[in-house]
Amino acid sequence: MKPCPARCGTGFCGAGGVSHSPACTEGRACRMTAPERILTYIQKTYQPEAVVVYGSFADGSAGAGSDFDALVIAGSRACHDASEIDGVTLDVFVYPAATFCADYDPEDFVQIFDGKILLDRRGTAAQLQKRVLDYLAERPKKSDEELRQALDWCGKMLARTQRDDAEGAYRWHWLLIDSLEIYFDLHGLPYYGPKKALRTMEQTDPEAFSLYSKALNSMNRDALSAWIACLQPGI
């Protein structure tokens, strides 16, 4: 079998009866990738009315060990599917359509803000994604006082990392983790988790990315101090 000539760039073309492109007429004749097999499994297992894929398989950054993240609208009860398909672990959340007919908190679904809608029979997924995007656009930014408190916390934590014991090492890693989100708060940017954050920082602020990378990759006090100092002009 030759590969489908109408690849859409996501690896989902023609899988599970869902075609991403009108040009994809070979359907089942396509040589199915792991994502396509997963979508076929979802289609057969849940008979969904909507499927939204997000995370690394949606943005093309999936690697060894990446989970397949998806929101599925189907059935009458919510569940989580962590099956393994072709060596890929699923992280699939299934919700009944009734979930989105009642009042719900868009904060619970922010992960799909840039997801790919692969199936949407009744437009529910598109409406959900729009509500999430509207919510994110309207979410208030941190106040100057909150930002100053965050910087003060970074300074205190930096001082406490100087303890040569387990607590000092713990605070070292704690500071590195939390300071990434603080960086985004200081720059008035939304934080969508470490993977997207690191990619954004690398593209938009390579100097800060270099400092953060050095601090991450070594237990070097000067490197950590340089990274925290980089945050200080943030307000």
C-alpha cells in the first residue's frame, strides 16, 4: 500500500472514518500511523460526536514517551482512557455532550485552546474552543503588587538554596520550576505549561532562554543567580 497522497501534516488523515482533507479518498488504504490507529480506536470505542487532539501530537512535537492527549465528546458518562495503542499511552478525556449544555467552567478545558478539532458533528467542540479562547483573552493579568511579591519570593528562595542539605536542593528545583511561570507573568504572557513556555521563550527571548537553560542543566549557583537576576527588571 502506498501512503495517502493527501497528508494533512498531523498524521490523522482518513483515520477512523474521519478525513481531514477532501482530497483524501483512499481512506482505509492509507498506511496508518500510530495517531491514525488511535483515532480509529476512539471512533470504534466511543462513536464520538467530537474529537479534539491537543498537546504534542497536535503541534507536531511528539517524541518518545509522549502521551496522546485528546478530548472526546461521546456517550452518557465521563471517563478517562489511558489505554496503550501502538506503544503510545492515551490521555483521553471523554465527556458526554450534556456537559457542555449545562454551565461549565472554561478553566477546566484550557488545554484545548490550540487543539485540532478532527471531528465536530454538531459544532460543540468549536463552541467549546471559542469559549476557552474568550476566557483566556479576558483573564486578568497579575497586578504589579502580585508581581513584586513573586520577585521577592524568588529572592528569598534563592537565598535558601545556599543550604548544603536536602532542603536546599529541594528549594533549588522548586525555584527553577516556579520561576518559569513567574517569567511569563512578568512579561504579561499566558503560561500554557513548560513545553510551550520553553519553546516560546527560545523563539522570543533567546537571552533569557540561554540563562534558564544553563540554570536547568547545572547545579551551578552563579547560573541560578543569573537567571533570577534576569527576572528583576520585569516590572
